Amino acid sequence: MGLLKYVFWGTASVFVLHYLTKKRLTDGKSIVDDVIEKTPKIAKEVKTLSRNIKMDYQQATGFY
């Protein structure tokens, strides 16, 4: 039963990897390429959001 489980997860991971790296016909990019392109923008947004949350927390606790 253990070997069958490893075969199943191995096969599933190969299909997922193939799906994520398969190039689209319209623009020649894959899902992984899209994520790599958007990573700097997302990191910048997270940094701004964390700075805003920290500032709001400091202002809220400063009154007490």
C-alpha cells in the first residue's frame, strides 16, 4: 500500500509540474513565467501594506 501511495503522488506531481510549465499558444508563456513576472510587484505591495499596518498599530496603541 505504501508503494502505491508513492506512485500516485509521484505521478500527480509530474502532471502538476507539466501543467504549470506548459507554454500557452497565445503568448508563449507559462503559469510559472507569469508568477515570476508578478513577484516584484506583489512584494512591493506586501511591503507597503505591512508598513501601513505597522503605522496604524503604532497610532492606535499610542492613544492608550
